[in-house]
Amino acid sequence: MTAADVPALLRETVGEGALITDPAGMGSYLTDWRNAWSGAAAAVVRPGSTEEVAAVVRACRTAGVAVVPQGGNTGLCGGSMPDSSGRQVVLSLDRMRRIRGVDPVDLTITAEAGVVLRSVQQAAAAEGCLFPLSLGSEASCTIGGNLATNAGGTGVLRYGNMRDLTLGLEVVLPDGRIWNGLRALRKDNTGYDLKQLFVGAEGTLGVITAAVLKLFPAVRSRATAWVALPSPQAAVDLIGVVRALCGDRLTGFEVMSRQSVDFVLRHQAGARDLFADVHPWYALVELSDTLPDAGLDGLLEAGLAEAFEREVAADAVVASGSAQVAALWALREGISEAQNFEGPSLKHDVTVPVSSIPAFVERTDRALQAALPGIRIVTYGHIGDGNLHYNLSKPAGSDDAAFRAMAGELARVVYDSTSSFDGSISAEHGLGQSKRDVIADYKDGLELELMRGIKRLLDPPGLMNPGKVLPSA
Amino acid sequence: MTAADVPALLRETVGEGALITDPAGMGSYLTDWRNAWSGAAAAVVRPGSTEEVAAVVRACRTAGVAVVPQGGNTGLCGGSMPDSSGRQVVLSLDRMRRIRGVDPVDLTITAEAGVVLRSVQQAAAAEGCLFPLSLGSEASCTIGGNLATNAGGTGVLRYGNMRDLTLGLEVVLPDGRIWNGLRALRKDNTGYDLKQLFVGAEGTLGVITAAVLKLFPAVRSRATAWVALPSPQAAVDLIGVVRALCGDRLTGFEVMSRQSVDFVLRHQAGARDLFADVHPWYALVELSDTLPDAGLDGLLEAGLAEAFEREVAADAVVASGSAQVAALWALREGISEAQNFEGPSLKHDVTVPVSSIPAFVERTDRALQAALPGIRIVTYGHIGDGNLHYNLSKPAGSDDAAFRAMAGELARVVYDSTSSFDGSISAEHGLGQSKRDVIADYKDGLELELMRGIKRLLDPPGLMNPGKVLPSA
């Protein structure tokens, strides 16, 4: 079997209509949205049902052809991109877009892998429920990709990661058999919890085709504040102050360094600074409640008053009205785009325990400045989960290529520091291609050995999304 | 190596003080608290550290001796009991009782496997936090057992099972190597999430020696009501009514059939009926809030008023004061003990989707009455999670032995019905010895094959808690 034979094989399996082989048609499947990753493929196949997915996987297995499952193609680590050989098959789930059911009594939704995250949020809302996963790419990322990468985002503080939101899965195994684990049960202790293997495995152990997800009572009131902070320590202290007063109504807590906000103010149309003074750090704090008229503004103001008293907060604004709320979130969510105007962005997505954040930021910033004086550090993220996006821009006016050439060295600086605080070098983006080798230096050998054992158990020939997650041998 | 050689081997490994070999000393380790399970052992070994656990496991592996990990010995399915051969070694974690740390900023607690659940609750409370796992045996069950069985209980509705509360694990693998996965991270997507393998595996894949667990903001106000209901459908409708009004302040929702309450009223000192009329079902509804003075009584009363209007509730009492709250919980928690006075109890612990509860109860009750006319059905449980304890007592005045002889047949009736509603035959008790064979009839072969593959991967000689969870070959 050569790459040239693959289209004929797949045509037999799922028919001409589900197959793309011309370069123009395959284009959007072979480059990601940022143009950061690209690959080649013998074909892109778009099965319309679980049975068709299984047939494709079986056919490819028999022919010894590798399969690369792909969702919304919004991943940041190249996890759904084929290699450059042109011998792999991209299995896109984009035709599996059916919401199989929403049950507001069970508080569950059953969705196929290709359903866009926002559609799930909307289907839940239509039944008076909340699906709490929320990320920047929610208008284009898909449930299958969210599951494969155990997606995080801004709702994790209160509702957990995608793994925590998953009750059941349907998976096509690497040998083409279908595992129907689509259970809608809140409790089930009848042996090993197999679905946990597939969540976060980035398609290396099988193709997730559908899931039963948890819903929650709808949120009916919110309060949002923008807070100026003297330091990362103040950010951590502010979490404590707000939580002591507001308990688990605290559902969002994002931080941004001044450098991050500067870039947004410079490049985002209409963005404006909320305060007369410049502050080194900012927090976006969100309270929410499932009751309407829950008095959240007053609660948040009381929390901020306490924060001023303790000199944790330097200045603050509680948003009045949805336009101001949107403006505050735009400041936070505009960082990634704004950074692109300043040259190449080197991105790192790390977690450390929340209490370690202040020492971690201090040590990492110092080490980065030592490695490249003048480097601009764009740190922001979900500090309530200990998760920072530790992104880097070149010193102002310096050369792009020279900065890009330092990518590996600078990543080492961030990861070594993360590791010294018992942190994770990939909080929510996964390993994909980009971190599969570097992880070998930060994870103990026993853990890698167990991972390899599981891979071999489920995929002995190694044809399911090869070259991802597991370090090269 | 014979059973007689085992004590000498372990004496060399951990010393005389950690070893029990006399029958009197071993007694409490070889019978469970209900006297439902018993076994024999070559020795009971009580290591005092993770390294000692590893040394014991290594020594036993080398000698070809099976190891049975044991926590508080409160399990209901015989999962921590050795077989009757006298050749197995019980590895008790009861000397590993150290709380290694509590961090109210990270909202984490790190506890060794032998720490009693209540001690973890108390250590969290001392720091102004909540550890939400709560079960009947919390004064004697241990964290290791809670993890091994993925324990549930009354807090799952809001806070999830033990799996959901776990951030990191330390595990001695079946070959005696120590896996240090004690991470305190809220987000970590760097490969397969190995800790998920060990949670709920009932000690068949290794010995959990310590864990990092999630804490939550402390609960500062509560409201509790006892509600009379015309039917299981009314119970499900009541959840909807209360949730629509109170959102995620609804943190407990237990139901009991009249038969369950009757037994408590008959056998529990001081128990009294709350209502003049007899009702077929009752619910215990709890709201809680992390704010003090959160107006929960008023909210609960408004919910109940709505329930009366819709004829969902027949009668209700909102508890005033902690004594009445305790009395209501005593009615609920006294069921299991009260049932013992009525002869043998055949216990079943099942889940179905919440919306299926009414049809499930009707079909199961009818089938049970057909199988044994006059059978007394003691149904109660955590209906908010779809979890019912479907327990059975003999027809009044009939023979104990005849009833016991029907145990298998009656279990089949309950499990067949559960299965027909896509439910689970073990919601929160695990499989242990008692359900390891019956599960083969209710779980698909592919899932059992994957479970066996994982077992072989981690424990090729099958010496780690053999005879549990996995069906006999």
C-alpha cells in the first residue's frame, strides 16, 4: 500500500462525497488557523457517522496507514496536524455535528465530536442550563478537540476542566472497534474508568466520536471588576480576600502584567486604560450566581473595599452594564492578538500551585531578562488555577529572526523555572508535536514508561496520531 | 516460598513491630465491620512509610505472594478482604496517618492513605475550608479506601465523587516502584492522566499511599427540609423546582421510601414521624451557601411553596435549629441499621439517569414483588445523582434462610432492571469480590477486555489484590 492507493481505499469505505484529495480542498485541513503548523496528507476523510469513522480506522489499520483525527483545527501544539510525508490520512470530525440530546432534568447534553463548543453552550442555554467551558476559540473549536486536549479556559476555577465535565464517551479504538461508553451517570464504580484514558490523550489512543457532558444551573447574575495590583503577591492575596467574602461565587479570576495591557492599549481599536496611573499588574474578577438580583455588585464592592484597606488593591472599577463588562473582557482577550503586532510571540502555558505564583514570576522574569536583556514579558492567565500564559516578545527594535532562534533556549528558561516549583509545562494546551520531546526532560521516566505501555496496549502498530504526545524513542 | 515463610520475609523487610501474625491480632483485619466478609492471611503487615510499603510489595512480588491493600475495612463488597487460603498478605495502611500539609491558598490538603476521612474534614475546617466528601462511615473509613473505591456519599450533587476531588497521587506500583504523582495543580495536560487509573481500581493496580485533594470555601449557612412526596416522579420534579429557584445552592437531595422510614420509626430510639399522614416517599433537601446569613430558609420555603402549588410536595417541614437538622439526618442515616432488625438485608447500590428514576422504580418494584410476593423494599439514596440503594428485606414473618437463598435471583431482578435503563449496578460501592463476576453480564466484552489489558500491563503476575474487580477468567 502506497500513499497513492489510499484515496481508492477510502472511496470504497465511505464514498466519494466524504473524501477530499485535491490540494486546494485539503488546504484548510493542512494548516492551522495561526499558520503555525502545516502538514501534508494522502487524503482528508470526513465520515458522517460513528460507523463510518470505524470503517475508516479499520481500513487504514489494515493498510498500515496512519490516521490523524482533527476537530476545529484550533490547537496550539500541532496535535491535529499530519506530518509532512503525505502518507497520513486526516480524519476530520467536521461532519459529525449532531447534538443527540439535551436533558435539563439529568443536566446532560450528548453531542458528537464535531459540534462547535459555542453550539453546545447555546443548546444548553436554550434549556435554561449552563455548559461552563469557555475559551477564546469557542466559536470554532469542537467538542472532540476539547475532550482530546482536556480543554481549560476561564471557567475552570468554579467548574473544572473538560475532563471534569465529562460523564460518558463514544470512542473508535485504534483497531476500529467502537466502544460505547456513552453513559449519563453521575456515579458508576464498576471497574476501571476507561473514559479517563481518552480525555487528554490528543487522539493518540482512539477517535472520540461523541460525549455525554454535564450541564449546570444557568447563571442569572454577574459582577465584574478591573483591579490594579502592585504585584503578583497582591493578586494571590486578592483571591483570598474575595473568596473569604464571596465564597464560591468567585467564578473568574484572570491576571495580566502591565506589558500585556500595554500591547492591547497600543493595538486594539477603542481600548483605553481604566486608571490614570500605571500599575504593574491587573486582575479581572468575576462573581456569578444562579439567582437573579443576587446583590453581587455590593458583594464585590465590599471585597474590594477590604482589599484597599489591606493595600492589596491599588485601584478598581466595578463594571456597570454589559458594555463595560464586554470592554473589560476585550482587554483581557485581546492580549494574544495585540502581541502579534510586536513581532514573533513565543508562547508558554504553565501551571504552578497558586501560592507559588509570586516567587515563580519573580524568578522566571529575572532569568528571562538575564537570558535576553530587554525581552518583553507578556504574562497573563487564569491565576485562580495557577495557570499563566508566559508569552514573550523580542526586545523593542531587535531582529525577528534572532529572537526566533532563541525560542528553544527561552522555553527552557520558563520550563526549568516551572519545574523547580513542581509545576506543569503544559497547563491546558497539551503536548501535541511541539512539546512531545521536551516533556521527556520534565516528567519522570516511570511515568513515561507507563504512558508508552498504555499506548502499546491500545495501539500496537502505532498508527493512531503518531508523533504526538509521546516523546520519540 | 510457602505461606509459612512469609512472616520471616516481611520481618526482614519492615521489622517485627510492623508485623502481625497471631490469629487474635489479625482478627480485626480479617473480618469486616458488618461480619459480611472474612478471610485468612499469612500475615498482616503495617508499614509506616511509602518506602516501607514499596519494600513489602517488592518482597511479596519476588516471593510470588499476593498482597491485599486495606484501609478502614469499611467497604461493602469485600474489596479489602483476603481470600481463605491463608497465603495472602494483608497490607494495612493504618499506620500511615499523617496529614502532610494543608494549604488554604491553594485549597489543597495532602494526606496519607491511612488518614481517616473525618480527620481530613477536620483539618480542612481548622483552616476555614471544606473537604466535601461525606459518608456514613466517615469516622472510620480512610482516604486510601475512599480513593480506591472512588467514594461518593451525600455531597456528590454539588462537589463530585472522590475522583473529582483528587489532584495528585502517590502510588506503589505492583512491582514495588513508587510513582510520585503528588501534584497540587489544577491544570496539567502533559500526557495521559495516570492517577485516573488508580482511583476506583480497588487496589488491583497498586497501593495508593498518599493524595493531594481539593478543598473548597467553607460552608457558612445551611437550610434543611423534610418533604413528603406522593411518588418518585414528584421527587424528580421537586429537584427541578428547587433547582430553578435556588440554583447551585442545592447541595443535598436524599429520598426514602415509606418502607425505609417505617423501619427507622420502629427501631430507632427517639425517631418520630414528622407528619400526621403516611406518605409513600420522603425527601431530605439541603441548601448551603459559603456566605453567612444567606437567607436560605426563606429561599427553601419559597421553593416548597412552589412545590405545593404544583402538587409536587404533599407536606414539608423546614428544620429550625441544629437539633432538628440532626434529627432529620438521623432518620435518613438510620435506615441501614434499622433494616438489620428485620432479618437479612440484601443490598444493591445502583444508578440510573435521574429522569429515569420514576419508571425504574416502578418496573423494579413490580418485578421484585413478582419474584417474591410480600418482599419489603427499602429504597433510599442520593436521588440527585440518580443513585438509589435498592435494599430488600424478607416478607414479614418469613424464613431468613429461604430469603438468603434467593439473594442471587433478586439481585438479578434489580440489576436487569438497572441495565435496561442504561444504569450502573455499582454506583459507589465498587465491585470488590461480591460483584466481580456478575459485572461480566452487564458490561460489554470490549470494556472488560480493556480492563484486563490494563491489569496485565501493570500487574503481569496478578499478585496485587487478586480476585477483585475483574471477573474470573
